[in-house]
Amino acid sequence: MTTDTTPRGTRPSSFGVTHPLDMLTAEEITAARDILVRDGRVGETTRFPRLLPVEPDKRAVPDPGADDFDRSVLATLLDTATGRVSEAVVSVTAGTVTSWREVATEEHPYGQPPYLMEEYGRTAEIVKADPRWQEAMARRGITDTAHTFVAPLAPGHFPREGETGRRMIRSLTFHRRHAGDNPWAHPVEGLIAHVDLTAGEVVRLEDDGDVPVPMEEWNYTPEHTGPARTTLKPLEITQPEGPSFTVDGTFVRWENWSLRVGFNAQEGLVLNQVAFRDGEEDRPVLHRASVPEMVVPYGDTAPTRYWISYFDAGEYSLGKNANSLELGCDCLGEITYFDAVVADDHGHPMPIPHAVCMHEEDYGVLWKHTEPGEASQVRRSRRLVISYFATVGNYDYGFFWYFYLDGSIQMETKATGIVFAGAAEPGTRNPHAPEIAPGIIAPVHQHIFCARLDMAVDGPENSVEEENLVPIPTGPENPYGNAFTYERVPLSRESEAVRDADSETGRRWYVTSANRRNAVGRPTSYQLTPMAGPRLMARPGSSAGERAAFARHHLWVTAYDPRERFPAGDYPNQHAGDGIGRWVQADRPLTGTDIVLWHTFGPTHIPRPEDWPVMPVDYSGFWLKPHGFLDANPALDLPDRAAPGGGGHGGSGGSGGECCH
């Protein structure tokens, strides 16, 4: 019997909340579960694959200090005994369930909630108990499977009898010879278990071929790699007077920037109400920014890999898999951490200490000029770094937001970890999976991230323009052959704003204010400079092509709708396809209105031997830069390190006109 302790009409401050955009607290998660228990919605087999904050109407966010706003959560409930899925909105301040609906996972276009942490271990138990799997391992000479790793993998959407509309997971096998061994070095090629998680059984086992299991040791921890090199001399970062930023709860001020740090189980790090101070005014730039989805489609035709196209947020919950960051390893310098709390499988609070790291970094020269006979004028740049790391299976992803003194914002992802390995006869040539170590192959694949940028350039009424460089034919308008120009074209409707990067034309996109102009009479704006990498390589009509429609193009612009948060839809797991490709069919107008930019970017990875056994970081990202947002360089007032008393930006000060670059 559960005793309801949830208060009715509780104020947010009772839950440790001071602002509507604060992260969920442990008290709120507990209260939400208690309310659902009280309403008879939670039984012995109920699990919580997803619990997210319901964000307030952005047009009605109250002033700081108010304590009469609503705090609600969106809870997805899974009955593991029946596979039934429900979705509830729970107001923890009112103490009530304000909405409830059944999710039709058995009907087209299907879809399932993200996987539970407990389902990973359960998958291993189910597979290892299957006699067919045991026989397949024994045929390969492996009878001691105590440490063998059964990898639980999202199955994609490939309608098969007995699978469609059911909660499925596929499993590949990687052998561990002993505890602590690197399993990815010992792939059991051709062995695939198809598991019905609700029924608790392997509904089909594929065993294709007799490729030997690679047994060479590829462990990478210090006890296996030998003595560490001693040639690197100390590199110290010190801020004897402390950092330049201030933190009040989740509200951050650094130089001209202000913002609120958010975090949730699906998206991970979220930045809210980003503004840049111009004189005495905090001018809005972004209402909300996050990377709410990514897809990792593989380009191999082998039975063990053709179906792989992981959605690491929608299938596995990026934020729920966030690391607790460590000083000196993940973050270096004068660090401030933000703790996060998400719900575990049972709907109880699961703290993630040090989930988000914030610090300052020197970033070289910001601006410099030397006039003949005069001392050089040089100012050093620095940036505010806000970041987190998530580990999903074999890969680790870092998400880094950088804020610069000149008003620029950079988003950078860092992909590292271990490439997804398979096995082949040594020396085998495979156009889809190069050999990276003797007998070990790694398939070609992509990491396509999607950033959601809820723009607010000088307010919510914005428009979008595309700029391209334009060559001019030699002739009357270009008599010397040197002239070129540029043109900007408005993207007035959603159908016009599905666009791709073009490095040949230097294509960029501008978000312009409908209500404010700069000193030269132009609308104030911010510029999106994209990463012009490959788009989704999977063909139109393919499973990955339908499910990851957002990855088909580098830019989508939509009219703001609070229901449109995840570019592949709310439940991409086993879904036939949803999200942004469907939303833009409404063809809503985009002129002088509340708009959202969706930018896709990321590396296409052809693995190499140097990526093995653990991969150096692969970087990708984009920039948002002020373009006519300000009337002049906002960093003219930075201190001159060469002047007396001018050391403070970038390290120790110089003297006598000498300055380091």
C-alpha cells in the first residue's frame, strides 16, 4: 500500500525551483510518481522509459522571483507485462494528472518509447538462455560465456511477421575472455538474436557463416598499454581571481552573455533565454537551443548491420546516459558543475552529479592591428564553454557550446569511443567495411546530429534569408573579370526553407528581426554558418531514409509549435517515420513570425586503423554569428595585456608594448 504524500497546490519553491525553466528536481520527480500512484496508474510491472519537463508557454514566462507558475512533467509509462504504453502530463504544483492518453504502438506508424536501462541486462539473460545461441557459440569454440557481452541494439523499422508493433530489440554478440576485457575486439560475426522484450523470448536467431572470432588483445587501459610517456611537461591553467562568470541557480552571466542552463533525460543539455548585453540592454538571441536528436546509419549490407540506424536520443535517451564529469579529465581549469536529476526505470529520481561542466578558455587572438611605427594593438579572445558527455554503447559524444566575446556562438560535437566492429577473414576487402586490424572490420557510417534553434533575434518575430555568392560574367558589369557579388533570397514558407549547404557559393542563412534595425538601416540579424558535410547517404524510400527525414537536408525552418521538439518524432524507436518531414507539409508562413531552425551536421566516418582500439575525437559543428546585430565590434573595450594593469584576459600581462599572440 502506498501512502500519498503529494501536497495539493504546492508552490514551485517547495520543490527547490526558482524559475519555470529550471531543471527538474528530485522532489518533482518523486511528486510526479506519487501522483500517478495515487491515481492508480502505476503497478508492479509499470516502468518509466521517459519523464521530461513540460516547458512553459514561452510567451508567458513570468518574471524572475515569481512563485505562482505551474511545473508539470510529461511521463511515458510502459507496462512490461503487456507492452501497453501510456502518456501522462502531471502537474506537480497542482498535484493532479492533467492529461492521459494511450499510445497506439500496435498501429501504423507504430513506434516505441526509449529503452529501459533494465532491458539491456534482461536482453542478455534472454539471449544467453537460448539453446540456439549457446549452440552457435559452442560451434565457434566458445563455451565459457560468463563474460560474453550481448549488445542490445535498436532494430530499426523492417516490418516482419511477429515483430511489427511489438517491443523488439536485436542483439549482436561480442565475446569477453575475462572481466575487463574489451568486448568490441572480439565480434561474433553473423550471429543475430531478435528478442521480443514483452514475451521475454528470442523469436528468431540468425547464424550466418563461420568467420573466426578475432582473439587478439586490444585493451587500451593503462595496465595494458605500458608505461605512460614522460615527455609532456606540465601545462597549467590558473585563474587566481576566480572565473569571470557568475551563477545564480541555473542563471549564468559571463561578460555580455546571459542564459539559463537546462537539462533533461532525452535531449541532455539545453540552453534557454540566451541574450547578449548591448549597452544597458540584454538583447535576446535564442529562446532555446539544444541537440535533441542524432542518427547513426550504417552503410553495410551484411545481415548483422544493414538494419542499424540508431537514434541515440529517441531510442536510448542521451541525457539519461550522461557522464558524471571529472576535473582534470573532462574539464580543465576553474570549473563550475551543474548536477542533473532524471527518472530511473521505476520513476524514482536518479541523480547525475557533475552532468554539465562550465569554464573559460583562452582562444588566441580576437583582433589585432599594427600601424607602421606604432605599437601593435592586440586583444586576446576567450570563450565560455558549457558542455556534457554521453556514452551510448560503444560511442561517446561530447556536446560543447562556446560563447565568444564578439557575440558569436559555436556548437561543437566530439565523437569518440570505440568504432562498431565486425569480423572477417584477415585480408578480406569489403567496400562497406574496411579492415582496421587483422580480422577486424568496421563499417562505414554517419553521425548526423540535429540542432534545434528556437530563434529570438531581438524578439520572437523573425524571418529567414539565404545568402549565396554570385560570380559575374566578364563583360560590361565585370570589365576586369574580378567582380563578384552576393544575393539574399527570403525563405518565406516552410516549403522554401528546406535547404542544403553549398561550399561553392558560401551559402549561409540569416535570421532577421522584424522590428529592429541597425545603424545602417538594415534589420538586425544572426548568421548561421553551416557545416557543409554529406547529407544522409541512405536512399529515399529506405527505412533509414524514411525514419531520419531530418538528415536528408542541412536546414529546415518551421513555424514554432511547442509540440514539435524532436525532429524524428516523439517515439522514433521502431517507428515507420515521423517528424520534420511531415511537419513542413503544412507549409506555414515564415515571415515576421516565431521560427525554429533545425540544422543537421556531422561526420561521415570511413574507419581507419588509427581509430582502433579507441578513436581520437572527430569534431563537427556550426557557428551562429552576429551580422548587423550590433553596430560595431563589441570587443573594443577588452584590456590591452601589454598596458600596465592590462593582464586579465588570456593570462599574465606583458610590459613595454610587448604582447604575445
